[in-house]
Amino acid sequence: MNPVTTFGLWGAVAVGLGLYGMIVNPQPMRKILAFNLLGSGAFLLFGVVARRGAAAGLPGDPVPQAMVITGLVVAFSATALAVALLLRLLRETGYATLHEDTAAGARTETPGA
């Protein structure tokens, strides 16, 4: 098995585990981590596809590399935003999860109390 196939398989495994984690885990922090794993697998697969094209005798194209680097920067900033929102939710409600009774913004307190 050559290294390109190995990296391709590991990229597919990372995408699969990330997708599984996004579906199964109800906790927001675990969903963020699963989304990062899914994205990393996608970046790895994209790099493998670009490498296979270069290995086939085609001239090297810097566009896939630039797209992966840009995607990594965007993924990092989106993760930072998601964690900041999760910390804000924790500070405001005291819970790190969304409950069904407070999901619509309804308060259980009576006004004026």
C-alpha cells in the first residue's frame, strides 16, 4: 500500500468519525470537536487528491494547497467563535447545553419577582 492510499484511507476515517460524532453526541463541545475532526479529514482528502494529480505526471498546482491553508484558517476562526458562544451560553444560563424549555428564550421566572 503506497502512502497516498494510506493518507486517503485515514482521511476517510477522520471524516467518518467526525460525522458519527456530530450525529451521536448531544453536547455542544463534543459537536465542535467532531466538526473539527470532520474538517481535518476533508482537508486531508483534498490534499491526497491534489497529490495524486501531481503523482500522475501533471504539473504541480498550488491552488489546492492555498485552499487547504485558507480552509484551516477559517476552521480555526469558526472554532474560536463557537467556543466563545458556548462559554457565553455557560455564563448566561449556567448550563453548557440547550434545554428544550429555554431553547425559545422563554424564562421560567415570573416578571417582577
